[in-house]
Amino acid sequence: MDPILKLNAISRHYKVGAEEIQALKSVSIEINKNEYVALMGPSGSGKSTLMNIIGCLDTPTSGEYFLNGKDVSKMEDDDLAEIRNKEIGFVFQTFNLLPRLSALDNVALPLIYAGFNKQTRIDRASEVLAQVSLSDRVHHKPNELSGGQRQRVAIARALVNNPSIILADEPTGNLDSKTSHEIMALFEEIYKKGNTIILVTHEEDIAQHAHRIVRLKDGLVESDTLNGQRIKKESIV
Amino acid sequence: MSLYLKLFFESIVFAFSALIANKLRTILSLLGITIGIFSIISVFTMVDSLERKVRSSVSTLGSNVVFIQKWPWEFGGDYPWWKYWQRPLPSLDEMHEIEKRSEMASSVSFMASTKKVISSGSIVLENVSVLAVSNNYDKVKKIEISKGRYFTELELKAGKNIVLIGSAVEENLFLNANSLGLDIKVFGRKYKVVGVLKREGQSMLGESMDDQIIVPVNNAINFIDLKSENTNPTVMIEAKATIPNQQLKDELTGLMRSMRKLKPATEDNFSLNETSLLLNGFDKLFGVINLSGAFIGFFSILVGGFGIANIMFVSVKERTNIIGIQKSLGAKNSFILFQFLSEAVFLCLLGGFIGLVLVYFTSLLLSEILDFEIILAFKNIITGLFISLVIGLVSGIIPAYFASRLNPVDAIRSN
Ligand SMILES: Nc1ncnc2c1ncn2[C@@H]1O[C@H](COP(=O)(O)OP(=O)(O)OP(=O)(O)O)[C@@H](O)[C@H]1O
Ligand SMILES: [Mg+2]
């Protein structure tokens, strides 16, 4: 089976004044369809930088990146925008909802950029909001929702266009532990439906939800292991 | 294509909701454009209205009338007055001669004017224009009479002491009471009022008919010196319906030259004036006013444009985070560009619209006050909106481009 995502010696350097920061030195990873990967590592190790490149928000300084077999490392802005819209579902630590739009409108946003008509957008957005158990909050603005609810709106938005990969950068970082578990349960469901998930986290217990744990350090992959605990659990079931 | 239109429409909806959300700022930023459009369009409107008034004033003179006078109607710096000042004045005899001999004239009339004191009872008006006219003046000038009648041919020939008065003169002398059949005194002599002229309102060509009185020239020769430059004696000839002015002028040139016995080599010692000459002069004048209006307006618009550009930059800065989110969700650069551009255009159109509304109400108000109709023409509404549109595009393009090129990662991170 071809990997859904293939990174080949990806590097990302930042110039800050005269200094050059090597946020990513050389990262090579392959991720298959319906994998659930946790990305871990100390602060500043390059996790977010890597996620941004995988999410086509940023382009690597060097290296190759194939997404669904397409080389996206050399694409232009508009093509990247289309990939982000169709192939990627982003979930951020700070939710990043548009404050003036209702939950429904926030979820429908990617569908606008995809060019769907209004009725389709409303139908599809309501459907995903139901999936994240927010049918009773569709017309609420973000500031009328709890943190956990906001993150669920954000997850619904990430799912709305049926992307190939869900990228979540510390999705529970701003949530208490009870809410974190609810959100992780939601990711579990999404994963079970056949989605591919990459999740950045600092917390070991959150990472234990994943099948595979990739650890970064100083812009390099330090370890890339299957999560024995989880696989064992599954085989028991 | 339809997808693009859809996206464009969505951009505008986005822009609109952003404007609603920042009402106060929106209003303040509109102000510059509003003032700019107000100043530019009010000048255009003023000039248009003046121009319309001038044209209608000129048209009361008749476009198919030739005026034989000593001085030509010319404008401009190099008016060769030294050529004209020794010319003879047109005379009543010449008028009669032309009336007899011209084939192309439908009516011919003579007119001279002076200023005199007139009175009725204890009411005295000084410096009233007295027009001394011959037969057919009513036809050439197309004067309208609201009460009474024009002079008869016999009365004119006999030079009776009768008078037609302007509507303002009637109001002033008779305090709105009926004046027909009553006497007024002109330069100490009694004249019977036989008619009152229809109200003309403000005229763009000197004095309005409303302030004048008209007497038969054969009577007026007793107190008007037709040989004096000051009375501006004029022979007026109206062409027959099918005759072009030029043909009439050619004929008149021949007649005048033969009457005045000019040798073939000598220049004409009279001028054949037409209303089109007047219009040419006014066209030049209005061109200059319009240009200066456009110039002043241009600078106010420029200031307004900078205001909009500034507010757009602030708006982009403030919404950088949201732009980043939109981009992360797949908004293309062009979507963001349209979004901010349409916001700027919308702002400017709104500002321009308010400016136009102000012009409209100002024109209504001034029309009331000035006794002169000022009309905000459709053409000027379109001009105003078009200028607003262009300013919106020009002042919005740089902030919008800046927004569209933001790096999504940096944009999301900013807060
Ligand atoms: N835009 C930037 N300009 C300069 N340096 C940057 C930029 N973005 C990230 N870096 C640097 O790159 C390195 C990796 O940053 P990154 O955000 O990927 O770390 P991280 O692993 O996500 O850390 P954390 O766990 O704290 O979120 C850091 O040293 C950071 O300072
Ligand atoms: Mg990070």
C-alpha cells in the first residue's frame, strides 16, 4: 500500500537576523492511511514546524513531501490552498474559530472555499456538528461556547470536507483533563471511521491513544515506534 | 467561472459583515470620501445647472436670430477693440431698409435701451431698464405676456405713451394690485400700462426681463439718444424657418455693405452676432470652472483615498489572525484579495453615496434660496459613484494585496 504521506529529508530553516535557526534538520517519515500517530518531543523540537509543513501551511527549505502521491513541496500558493481545503483538516490548540461567525458558519467555512452552494454547506455542516454532538449549539458564537465545545466545533470544521488527514497541534493543550478525555474520545471515533490522524502532544497519556509515537528532538526524529500498549489492548479486544 | 463568481460574492458578504461590526470606524473612514465626492459633484452640479440656465437664457434670445450691432460678441484676451470703436451704430433707418429688402428674414426689429427713473404715485424706482422697441420685437424675442397685450402696429408707429412692464416692476410699483390700464411715469412722462410680461426669473445674461419696461421706440426717441453708444442700438433679424443662419448672415452682410456704401476692399463696419457665439464663450468659461472643481475635488478625494487605505491597513492588521485561519482552511489568495478590495470599494461607494445624498439635499435647499433651479443630474450621480469605485479600487488594492500575500503560519500566530 502506498503511504498517504511521505516526507523525504525535510528541513526547515528560519533566518532571524544574522542567525539561522534549524527548526527541522532532516525529517523523513511515512504515514499510511488510517494510522493514528502521536508527535512528541520537548518544546522547540520542531513539532509545530513539522505539522505546518505536513498541513501545507508552510513549505520546507529542502526535501520532498508527497501527499497522496503528489509532490506538494514545490507547489504554488493557490495549489497549496486547494490541498489544505480538500486534503487537510487542521485542529489547533487555540481553536482558531472566527469569533463573529456562528458554530455552523465556522464549520461551513471550508465549504465556501470549496465552492459548494449554500444549501449543501448548511446540510453538510449540520451533519458534522451532529457528529460531534453539537446539534443544539449550531447558532452559538464561539464566545457562547465552552472550551471543549469550541474544540469540537473546530474538529467538526476539520472534518467537514472529508480530508485525507486530520492534523491536531496540541488539541487538548487549553483544556482541563476531563474535557481532554472527551476530545480524545472524539478523535478515537474519527479514527475508527477510517481517518488518518496526526496529533502533537506533550502528555504521555494523551499520546497513548495513538498507534504510533514519533519523537522529535532538535529538528530530528529521535524515535519512531509502534505503541505496544495500545496494540496489545486492541488485540485483546 | 460560476465558482469564481460564487467566491466573489462570498468575499463581499464577508466584507459587509466586517463593516457592520465596526460601525463607528466605518463611518469615520467614510467621511473623507464623502467630503471629496460632495465637493467634486457639487461643483459639477452647480456648473451643470448654471450651464442649463445660461442655455435657456440664451435660447430666449432665439438661436435663429442675427443681431446687427457695433460690437461683436467675442471673448478672449486679444479683443481688437480699436478696430471697432469708430464704427457707426445700427440705426432705425437701416432696420427699415433691411425689413424692406431682405428675402430671408421672417421678422426684423429694432431695440435700444437706457436706464430711467420710473414712478407710480409715491413709489419711485430708479435705474430701471427701459427698452425701446419697434414692431415685431415680440416675435423676434418671443416675449410672453401674462396680463394684457403687446403693442399694436399702429401704436408703435404713432409712438404712443404706452408701456409693457416686467413682473417685478409691477410688484414694486403697484404692490401686486392690478396695473393694467393705469399710468406710470417714465422720466416724468405718463405712460399707460397695456401689458405685463410673464415672470422669467433669474437670467444668466445680465438683467432679467422682470425688471424691465418696454416702450415703443418711436416714442422713446424723445428721451433716448439712438446715436449714443450707451443705448446699444441693435437690429434683430429672425431667419425664415428653412433658412440657415449663415445664409441669412450672407444676405445681411450684402445689404449692410450696400447701405453703408462700403468699397469691396474695406472691412465690414458692423457685427453680425448670434447666440451660438455667446454659448461658445460660456462653454469656455464653464470648462475652466469644471476643471477647477475637478482639481479641488481630486485633492479632497485623494485625502479620502488615503484615509480608506489607512483604515484598510488597520483592518488587515487587526484581522491578520483571521486571514491566517481562512487561509489554513483553504481560502485562496484571490479570495482574500477580493474580500478586502470589495470592503474598500464598498466603503468608498457608501462614502460617495452619502456625499451624493448631501449634494442632493444641498441642491434642493439652494434651489429654494436662490430662485434658481439646481439639479443633481443622473450623469453626475454616475460620475460620483464611478469615482468612488475607482478610489475604492486604488486605495484598497495595496492593503488587499498585502493581506492576500500574508504567510498563513505567521498570520495564524499573530494575535
Ligand atoms: N517563524 C519563526 N521564525 C523563527 N524561528 C522560528 C519560527 N517558528 C519557529 N521557530 C523556531 O523553530 C523551533 C521549532 O519551533 P516549533 O514551534 O516547531 O517547536 P515545537 O516543537 O512546536 O514547540 P512547542 O512544544 O513549544 O510548541 C524553535 O526554536 C522556534 O524558536
Ligand atoms: Mg508547537
